Amino acid sequence: MIQSVKVKNLSLSKDNVRKSNRDADLDSLADNIAAHGLLQNLVVTPLKKAGHFTVKAGGRRLRALQRLIDSGRLAGDHEVQVLVLEDDAGSAEASLAENFHRVAMNPADECSAFKHFLDKGASAEDVAKRFGVTTRFVEQRVRLAELAPLVFAALAAGEITLGVAQAYAVTPDVDRQARVFESMSRSYYGDNPDNIRRALLNGTVKATDAKARFVGREAYVGAGGRIERDLFGEDVDESWIDVELIEQLAAQKLEAAAEALAAEQKLAFVTPVLATHVPYDMECQLHEYHPPLRELSGDEQERVDSLSDEGDALIRELETELEDGTPEAEAASARLADIERELDTIEASRTMVDDAIKDQLGTFIYLAPDGSPRVHSRMFSERAIRQAGEDAEPEAPSGKVAASRLSATLVDELATQRRQILAAHVASDAGFALDLTIFLMAHRTVFASSYVRDHATLQAAAASFPIVSFRDEGSAASNVLTEQRQALDVSWAGGNTLSSRFDAFRQLDEQARADWLAHVMAQTLEPTLNVDDGGRRNGFHDHLGRLLDIDVAQWWRPDAQNFFGRVKKDVMLEALDEIGGPVLRGRYKDAKKGDLANACAALCSGQGIVEAEVREKALSWLPDEMRFDAIEKPESFRSYSAFLSDEDDSDGGAGEIAPDGDAGDFEQAA
């Protein structure tokens, strides 16, 4: 029997079978009831109190009605139509039937329905309000309704999931959707949303790209650039699809910045580089120039000393007396910043560039990752500019020592004796010896293109790579090395003699000298890998990596180009086994090699759709060859030759080396 009952006279029955998710999306349901009324009657049974009923089916609708009354959107005595069952016998069965046999609406029908309202003239905001959903939800469903016909038909037929359809909706270009859909439908891994998005966005630029940030959204759109927004992604997931236009606008803007910088600083050239760092081979085509530094005047030195003392005092106060966030601490920090700026200005004024060569100098301008223009820290010339060494400008007056009166044998003996005296003194002063060590290595690094005789055998030559003209400009490690090199203090290199350069080098602070040591040491490291062929294996490098606690996965990730696409299928399947076990391996065992490489790459970049535990393993997975902890130390050495092959690695380490053994280990094992 159907009758009208006041909502306030209804209560929820304990027999209602829905025990969980009772309040899920309740606000949306309330908004829908407010807009359209109660479209489905509640099922109730009478209570002992006349006019009161308990709701057996429709508990969420009852809660939504109560919420509308509590918020004042419905009157307190609002009535609804209910179906009254005379007894409780079939109440639980009615509740189960209503919930169990409910079929969710096909997403395609849902999309078409929302589009129907918008085609009738309603706004997305109006439709969202009437159905109790967000405006973005309506926009998403309408975008799906506008998919390429064959993609939408596949969604309606249940051939693709809602997630796959959303991946195709990353672009409104229906022709591109159709082409990718036909291609993906023939691919084993063609139902992966990440693969679909990559295929659709191939040849586009993200809004977070350095070039896009440099150009700016307004300038790009103003020039006719098109932007596609992924309604199913984050707010920043925009794709700028006119790549040639971005390149053109960025190049024009960077060229203008280069011309302005050249005019302002009166440089012969400023070369714009549309990248996040200057490629090494571009630097190699030029010659580095290091301008000499003049001595500070008495007044300048006095000012520097005064500012340095004041800065040290402020630092002590900030560390021991002043609390963070207080006005006193903020004032001290602001004054410290002023001091640093004034010291930098004084230091910059020491640079002396001869007017005769100023018109030969230039530099580079490139992009920082945030899109801002960045000027190279060093200056260059197109041809070598002579910076005389000590041999070219002897400090002792010519002719004071006449070597011609001494025999060749005596010259050799006296030189050896003088060398012994000098060596004895250097060996007795560890600080001086360390400065000299760093300086000689740094000097040969800076002046690699010009020979200056320093009468020392110490070398820190850069290691040669097994790949000629190796370029790895996109990797995090290469970018960091470039930044570290440009941050080194080269102010000492402007002296016109070896002696003056050494004196200037010793005036650098301890950290600046240590940075040079780290740089020259790092460039001597040769390429090694945990493989048993080609002499690449070196347990000592593994040991260094462990001491430095290097996490290779934070610096390098395997993808289809740098690893998976260049190994056998068995290697990829083994990787999947290590990441997700036999189940994950079995899922792809029949995949084609190219599809398998893309699947592995997606997984290891965190884009695969897998369980959280599997994703975590994938993000840290590395081939053993790339690890610094892959070689296990054996319990004992098999032979003395095996021990020697560890550190020297003279025979390529053919399976018997002790990766990080040392003499102490050998003696103990023996």
C-alpha cells in the first residue's frame, strides 16, 4: 500500500542489509532529491505508535531527506510517499532485493545524458547543482561523450574500462584518438592508460617544461598556441601541443636576452642555448678566459674586514641568542643579506679585463629548470688569449744565475739537491702540501688547453670514456656535475704567473679549496660496471658507493631507451619476477619484446597500474650491474691471485674476485 508519511515519523530499521558505506556521497544524493524530489519510494513497515514507520529499504534516501530538513532546505513537516509492508516477514528480503539487483548505470549512458542537458543550453554548473555532483565531474563526463565514435562505442559495449576511456580523453583531437585506438587495439599492452596517454601526448610539451615556463602561458596562447588539459589528471596536467611554436618563441626571447646582455656588459658575443645547461662540446669549441684580479685598496680591505667581523657576530647571535621568527632575528638576517651583497660587489669590482681584449670575450645564456634565463659563470673567447705562465715571465732578473758556467753534470746534481731540500720542507708542512696538491690538479684542469710547466709529476687527468663523444645531458648526475663545475671559485686563475695564481688559490677559504679537490678527484674516476667482461668490474668502486650511501634509483631509472629495449626478453621477465613475483611475470610472458620493454619502463617509472607494494619495489628496482651493493663478499678467498684481482682488476674479474677485500682480510683468511 502506498501512502504519504512525514519524514520526521520515519526511522531506520536494523534489518536494512546495507551496513557499510551508508553515508557515502550523501551530499550528492541530497542535492539530487532537492532538485528532482524523491524518485523512488521508501519501503517501510508500521511501528506500534500510530503514524510512525521503520524504513526497511531506502536508508540512504532517508538520511538525505533528514539532512535536507536539518539544513532548512525542506520543511520540518515534509511528507514523502512510502510503500507500506504490513509485516516484517519479507522486509529483509525486500531490502536485499533492492540493493542486490541494482545495476550501475553504464558510463557511456551517463556521459550521453549529461551532454544532452548541456546541448539543451544548460551550463555545467547548473547540471552539477541539480544532480549533486561537481562541475568538474560534469565536464569529465561530457569530454568522454565527445570521444572518437569508435572509442565511445567500445566504452558503451564494455570493451574498454572507464579508466582507459579517460586516458583517450587526454586530448580532444578525435582523429588522433582514433589512430591511437586502432594502433593500441593490436598491441598486447594497449589497454594500459599510461601507454595510451604517452602515445597521445607524443610530440607535446608539459606546462612545467623549462621552455614553456620561459615563454609563458599568455605569450604562447597569444601567438596561437593550443593547450590541451587532462580533465582526469591534476590541475597542472596541461599539454602544449604546438612544439615548433614553443621552440620559436623561446628562441626569439632567449636571443633577445642574449643581445641585451651583450650590449649591457659590452661582450663580443653571448650565445643563447635553448637547454637547461650548456653542452660540454659547445664549451670545448671555445677557450676559457679568466680575468686577473687587482689587489684591494687599503680602504676596501678595511671595509671587507669590518663587514666580515660584523657578519660573524650576527651569525653567532642567530645561532645562540636570537629566536627564529622574532623581529630581532629577522632584522639580523636582513642585515646579513646586505653584508653579503656588499662583499660580492667589492669582490666583483676586483676583476680587471684589458680593454684590448674585452671585445674578444663572451659567454653563454641558457635556461634554468624553472624557466628563468641563467648566465654562464665563466667567460670564453673564440681564440686563445695568452695568459703568461711563470716560464714566460720569470720573477728573477735575467742573467743573475748563469747556467753556462756550470757543467751539465753539476747542474743535475745541484738541481737534485735543491729538490731534496724543497721536498723536505713541503713534506713537513701538511697544510701547505695539501694546498699545493689541490692547486696543481686544479691548475691543470683549468689550463688544460695551454701548457704551463710546473715541474711536478702530479696529475689528475679526466678519465676517458669507452664511448667517444659520450653525451648524457638529460641525466640528473650529469646536470649536477655541470652545476658543480660552474660553481667552483676560479678567481685565482686570473694571475699572470703560476706563482701569483698559487698565492691567490691559497687565499680561498677552506670550503672553496675542498670543492676543487672533490671536483678534480671525481673526474679521474673511470667507468666501471658489475659485469664479468671487458675489465669493467671493480669491487673498490662498489665499496666507495657503499661508503657514500649512494641510492642509484634516485639518479637513474631504466627505461625502454637506456635499458629494457636493449636487453633480451628473459632479462625483462626476470625483472618483473623480482618486482612482482611469478604472477606479474606471467602476465607479460607472451608480450612482444617492444611492448614488454614499454611495460617494464612504465612500471619502473611509477606509472604502471599495480598494487602499492609492487609499485614501491618497481620504483627501487635496478639491474644488478648498476648497483653499488650487488657484489656479495665471499666468506673466504680462494687464492692469493683472486685477492689481487679485486683491487687491481687486471684480468677483468672473471668470477673469482673478492669485491672489497684487502690485505688484512687475506691474512686473516690464510
